[in-house]
Amino acid sequence: MFKEKLNKKLVAALKDLKIEEPKELQSKLLPKINSGADIIGIGPIGCGRTTLINIVTVQKLQNAFEDPPRALILVSNMEKALAMEEQFKAMAKETDLRVVTVFEEGKIDKQTVDIYAGTDVVIATAKRIMDIYFKRTFNLTKIKLFIIDDAETNIENAWQGQIDRLALSLPKCQHLVFCNAFTPKVERLIQTFIVAPQVVEVRE
């Protein structure tokens, strides 16, 4: 069972999803994340990163609040965005938390309207959220969680400079970065906006 105290609605949703035993990355990182630390989580595909991100987001936000998003999650492509959205909705089903997912294959005008209409969480590919933010602008002043999954893939897609700009434009918030390996490129990506993160690596 998860040793970290989770809210009852989230626990019930996890049970329905048959997620009752945390993986190594989840058990190591949950207490650190709950304490408010900035985190670099390193582990291979299948180590439970997506589930951890969704658990943390539901746990931290709890309920809908105002219109601007409070969590921004960057992923590498449409498929991962949609998979994360599906799991998030399942975990948040007993809450009124709202999520908007944006990616290049979707219609940017509709995605922009969806964000403006009010949401708690934005799951996005880096290119699309930057197109929306830098060209059309939306309110990121309430962000509490800034999460980057597949950090090395975002670097390979040449979005390092834009991610830096986006991160530096956010208010003070908690930063969570996940990758398969903590390469020099990943280190350069985060060094401009994270100071002294806690680094945890698993190999499962």
C-alpha cells in the first residue's frame, strides 16, 4: 500500500484502477514531492512516471479553483498526452478537477478557447503550449506545479530554449522533471530554473 497519506477520493480511484502497491520510483519520490521539493526523477519506461505525475497532481490540487491552470505538464507527443489525460480523468473522477490537453495535431483555436474557459491542469506538448503561450498568451500566474516528462525527448526536439523561457516566465512553483537518464543536456535544460533539486534514480 502507499505509505504516503493520500486523500480518500484519490485512494478510492487508485483502488478502482487496481493501483495499490507503489513502484520504487513512486515510493521514493512521493514523500519528497509532498514536502514541496524540486525533483529530478530518473527511470526507464515502465517505472511508473505517468502514474506518479497524475497522483501528485490530483493530490496537490484536490479541487477545481478559479479559471487559470495550476499545473502544467509537458510530454513528448500526442499519444502520451492522451494517455496521461485518460489516466488523470480516472484518478480525478470523484473530484471536480478539470484538464485540457493540447498538441500539434489538434486545432489551436479550440485548444486556446478550452484553456481560457477554465482548467486546473494543462497537459501539453512543448511546441503547442509555446505556440499558444507566446503567440496568443494565456494566464500562467497561478501555476503551482510545472512538470516535464521525457525531458531528453523535448531537448532532442530542439525546444530547450523555449522551455527555459516558459519556465522563467512562471511564478514561484514546484518543479518536477522526469527522464530516462540525467544527461548533460538535461542538466543544462533545468539549471536555469531549478536550484538544488533532489535527484532520485531507479533502474526497474
